[in-house]
Amino acid sequence: GMVKKTHIVELVNRRVTDILDVAEAALPPDQFRAFRKVTLNAFGRKGLEGELDGLRWPVDSEEREGRGRNI
């Protein structure tokens, strides 16, 4: 199947969650909050996810064929 941005974001978010779980167990609350903010910014809309939005993604065949539209 075709890779979509949502698939990549899903895979990244799963790993970010794991990293944040470890950090929460290892860091005092104030340090964890700071680490969490930096991590979410790095991988979220302000970071990786935003950069993925800027890339060109293949249009899947349903969109390309204009399913449900009168062309």
C-alpha cells in the first residue's frame, strides 16, 4: 500500500509516547514537563509533523480519479 503522512505520524507518536514514559519515570516533575514540551515540539506540528506537511505526498488513486465528484 501507499505510505501516507498519517502512517508516519502514527509510528513516530508511538515511539514518542514510549520515550516520554521513560523520561517521566526518570526525571523530577519539573524537568519532565520541560522535556515533554521540547519533545512534543520537536515531533509535532512545530517540528517533524509540520515538516512532513511541507513535503509532496503521492495522491492516492481515489483522490486522483475524483471519486464522488462530477468533473
